[in-house]
Amino acid sequence: MPEPTTHPAEVLLTIDGLRVTIAGGRTEAVRGVSFEVRRGETVGIVGESGSGKTLVCRSVLGVLAPGCAVSDGTIDFAGTSLVGIPRRAWDQLRGTRIAAVFQDPASYLNPSVPVGHQLAEQLRVKLGRSRRDARDAAVRLLAAMGLHEPARVYRQYPYELSGGMLQRVVLAIAVSGDPQLLIADEATTALDVTIQAEVLELLAGLRADRGLAVIAVSHDLAVIAEFCDRVLVFYAGEIVEAGPTAAVLRAPRHPYTEALLRVASVGSWERRNLAVIDGQPPAVGATLPGCRFADRCAFATEQCRTRPIPLTELADGRAVRCVRVDEIALSGAGAGAAGAGAGAGASR
Amino acid sequence: MTDTDLDAAGRAASAATPPTPPTPSTSPTPSTSPIPSTPSAPSTPSASSTPSAPLLHVEELGVSFARPGGGRRIRVLDDVELTVRPGEIVGVVGETGSGKTTLARAIAGLTTPDGGRVLLDDRDIARLRGRARRRFRRGGAIQFVFQDPLRSLDPELTVGASVGEGLAIAGVGSRAQRAERVAGALRQVGLDPAVADRLPAQLSGGQRQRASIARAVVADPRLLLCDEPVSALDASNRNHILLLLDELRRRLALGIVVISHDLSSLAGIADRVVVLYRGRVVEAGPIADVFTRPRHPYTALLIASAPDIHGRDRLAAAQLRSQRPDDDATARWAGGCVFAHRCRFATDVCAQTPPSQDAAGRPAGDWTVACHHTDTWRNQTAATATPTTAVTARKESSA
């Protein structure tokens, strides 16, 4: 596992105090999120639906849905601010310096245009290549994505390709402008498990070959575990724990991270007691005086509910948002399948 | 004649499945001990059938679809076998296009098979036609639960109306009696009966999936077909729904078929697993055995590809993928084993002859594998590469 010291690379993306409102500004769904992404680093974001992980990604891409807006905080990408910049400035960034892949590749491709033409169009518009150059480069890119017979794929329409092949085409389009940052929001969630493994390997290869930094969003902790240097655990619009993936999974410091580990697909093939996290997250935008996880937490006391809990820096590049961090003992994934069994309060 | 028999059987069964005390769900089956052939025996009420009699037995099932432009039909399922006993959960895994959903649809009578039999309590329900089929369906013995409850529940109907719709169509009881059964079904799936007045959009994802399970159990079914019931849910809601299915099969002695691409979810609740590849069963058996010591290379590839938090020793997916280019595919391997074109261990015999189902395990026939090299392919992984964890291999290559 990479340790923080092996990443002297410079910071590429800095998000500081990001707040995002939805429903026309009435509801605050991202409540002060700060983190950095270094060049060539892979940062995983994990959390339940509604935890704000996709809103953060969309803020970085400048593609928030109507009614959603960055209400506070800064996003700095290699010296350029990404908050409140005009459309023309985005055109200089998206596709060439920041790119993205999402869950359903078919919905991001034009169904009536052969996939190779869509890739070549990127190369012509974004990089100013000639028609012939763009075509040749597109075929080479398709081959680099592990697609067999790339010249044939070039002429095919989206409906003729499988989900895994489409995701490779979308990845080819995403990396065609040689971006520095790739945002992969549930990029492998809809794929079969065999194809998911292949696409994750392809992403790891792209990262190694191109020095690409990746923000990978997934609700599946196991995907993050296999793929990311660092992990950010989101809960109800906040980061509750952050740190090197291996360390966080081996010894989680926040009760929510521990609960996520217990319910995750642990890769255990034995019949087991399925753990659940009792209760539901607070409604998006709900204002609570204290910890947002307190109502579902087995360790919560009065002090958790009275005042806001800050994200506290720990040693070894870790941080946790819990006032009782030094008082509670949590178990991690290192204990093996058996460790996923009993746990206070949240297991059945 | 068939329909009246079936009705009688259905009534007998529903009369014989009163609320039996739930068996404690905190008794996990040890992975090393053989799973008994009748896992449901302790919780199965003494119905008219003997405990080991299968509830559902699918035999030599074949389904084919017409090609858009005519010509030879596309075979979607070929010679598929599947057995579900009362109180048993059987998982069906396989990738997109393997025929998982078609299998469920054929069992439910939504797709007409062109060969084989679908036996529910020893009666072939695939052959029912017209009035007999309608009466069987209204009896509600087989129910479907779909992946996305937001799409499978009518957004303009209240939850109560959706859950009770089938009863109303079948003309069961009075309006008040139906409302009572709807409330009972909602309670059974852990929902407050008050949600009956709400619309699906006003429920959370987990609650919506509970509502669609309520719509299935309100009909007093014997068999539940769940097509990816948890893939649209977060990890914690996922386990809530899996626990609910586990509880329902114990309490109601339901046979449940769960189609899922999430192997870990299945491993949590299923007793047996059937692995489909291109419409054929390549391996079937007790789930802990099949997942810990897969005997078919495709099953092994599925398991090696599943992401894992622990990174324990296992075969890496790369050790199991074919080393041949894809374009080598169809022509050479047509007519042989369905997996041969992607199989690292395929030989000439795999190209020529479809493998038969070899039985193994205990009792005999409990664990079947369709592979020419069942006992030898694993040795080749040892010879060609050093076993390592997928995680370390990947981290090293990226470091």
C-alpha cells in the first residue's frame, strides 16, 4: 500500500469548505467539504445515496443540475478557480484537463452516430486534429482501451456494443484530450463483475501510464479498497473520515466507517449474519446541532448531540469527525470474514 | 382438470403455511459441513408434500427467440435444470445475456419455452393454456419481485392500491377483507400499514422494495422470483432486504429464486447457486462449496473478479482469462463448450463436444459441473503463474 510519504507529487485539485445547495438554494446538501487530490493519485469517495458525493464531483466538473449551486467554498484546479467561471473557461478545461465517466455509458453517447466518429470529433474539436489524423488516433485509442478489432468498433453504433465495450469507448473519449484529472462516478457499477475487474485494471493502467489523477466514486467499499490510494467517507453531506485506504479499512476510526465495512460485500463466501445499519440518514439539508450520525451510532453520548463536530487531523494523513475517537474501540476489515460479524448496536 | 388440481394444491399449501414460529436466524450454516439436502426441513410445516419434495423442478428447459430478420432462432436457454425446495433460497448468477432473467420469466410463464418442463408440485405449468393458465396465475402461487421498485410500482397508485391490485383483479374477498390482507402483508415485510396511503415516491428506496415484496407475498405465493432485488439499493438497505427474504422463506416456507450479479449478497442468504453462461448451466451446487472451491473455470473467473476488501489469497482474474485474442472466437468453438472461447484451459475436445453435467458432491448429484477439464484446469493455474492476490498484483503494477 502506498504511504503518504511516497506521494511527494504536487497538489492538483484543492477543494476548501465546499457547500452545495439544491432545490433552488433552500437545502444544503454538501456542508463544508475540503480535500486535496495530488497528481497521479487515486482518491475514492464512498457513501450512501444522498451523502453528497456526486454533487461534489459535479461541482468540480461545473455540471450541477438546475437548482443546484455552489453556495460557498473554493475549488482550485492547478491554479485555476473553478467556482463561478464562465462557460468559455469551462470549454478550455473540460475534455482536455478534467474529464469524467459515469455509470451508464450508453446515455452519454449519441445513439445515431458511430462511436468512433464521436471519439474523432473530440480529437478534432478539442485538439484541432485533421479529419484523417483524428481517425487514426481514434483507432489507436480504441485499441489502447483493450478493444479488439478497433477499426471495426470505430464504425459501430452504440447499440451494437456491450456495456463493457461502451464504457471502454467512453473512457477513450475521456482520456483523448490527455486530462490530468479523471472523475469516475460509479463508472463500473452497472457492469458485470468480470467486466468490472477488467475496466478497473484498465483505469489503473491509464493512471500509471499517463500520470492521471482519479476521483473514483462508489457505494461499494470493496471497489474502493482494490483501486484507491486514499478514501474519503461521506455521510449526510460531510466527510466523516479520510485517510490512506489500507489504514482506514484495517482500523477505521469513525463508527460509520466501521458500520460500512460490516455491511459491505466482504468477499466472504460463508453463510453469515448479515449486518445492517439501523435507522436512516438525516433528511438531506436537515439542520442538527451535533454529529449527523449520532442517531444511528452505538457510541453516541450527549456530548455528540450538542455541538458541531469538527473534522480532526490524526497522524499518518488521517482525519476523523468524531469527538469520542480516543475513547471507542472499532474493528476493521483486517480481522478477516469473522470480523464482519458481531458489532455493537448495528448488527442483528 | 389440471387447473382444479393446481387450485386445490395451492389452497392446501396456503392453508398449511400459517404463521409458524420463526426459527432463529442467528444460526449460520458452517461452510465446511455439507448443507443438508432439505435446508428448510426444520421450519417447513408438515404440508401435504414430504419435506424433501421439490417445490419447483425445471427440467431440460429450452427457450429461443426469433431473429428480427428471420432465419435460425437464437437459443437463449438450453437444457437448463433448476430445483427449489420449500423454504430454500436458490441463487442464479451469470453475466448480462446469460439468460438469468429469461429463466425467471419462463418459470413465471411470461415467456413460452420451446422445450422442457416447469414443474410446480409435479405439475407442468408451462403447458397451461387459456382458462387454466389464467386461473393458475390468479391463484398467485408464483410471484415476481423486480430490481427497481420505482419503476415496478405504479407512481400514481398508492402503495396500498399497488399491493392489493392483484387481489382486486382476482376478485378475492370484499374490499375490507382485501385491505386487511394488504395491511397484513405490509406488516409482514416490516412496514407500518399506514404507508398504504402513500405514493411510491414518498418512500425511501428500501421501503419501496419492501412494498414490492409485500405486493408479492400478499397473494400467499409458494415461490418468489426475485430479479436483482437489491442491486438498486445501498449496502445497508441491501442487507435489510436480504434479511427480509431470509425471514420470509423461514416463516412462510417460501421457495425463493434470487437472480443477482452480486456474489457476496447471494452468499449471505442462498443455500444453493446455479451459474449460467450463455444460456447453459455450467455449475450448480451448495453455495459455500461452489464459491470456495469452484470447479468450473467460469465460476472461478466470476469469483476472482469480485472486488474484495480483505485481499486474501485467491486466484487472480488475470490467471483465468483466455490468453487468445477474441477474434479467435465463434467459428472455431461453435458446437462445443459454451465457455470455450473465453476459457484459458480450452482444448480441442472443448471445441468439438459440449461437456455433460458431471455430478459430484454429497449427496450424489448435489453439485454438478459441465466442464471437460473439471479436475485438471486448476493445476495449470499453478503451473503458469504464481498465485497472488489480485490486490497486491494490481498495487505493485501501479506503484
